[in-house]
Amino acid sequence: EMMCNYEKFKAESYDLLVEALEAIIAVEKDSPAALGAVLLIAQEALDERG
């Protein structure tokens, strides 16, 4: 039960993270340095998710 809730939480958190990243990218796409930082964070998040 606990594990199932955790998995659901992870999935929901991931969806929120993706939405946040998309919003940041939309705003910062004219700034390569900012976009690079966002992509680095996104890659780390994806690596953690496995």
C-alpha cells in the first residue's frame, strides 16, 4: 500500500516537473545559458527516475 502511494506520488511529481520545465524552456529559450541549466536539471531528474 505504502509503495503504491509512493509510486503514484513519484509519477505525479514527475508530471509537475515536466510542466515546470516546459514553462521555463518557453520563457528562457532565447537564453542558451539558462536553457543549458534547465536541460542539465532535466537530465538529472530523468536519470534519477530511471
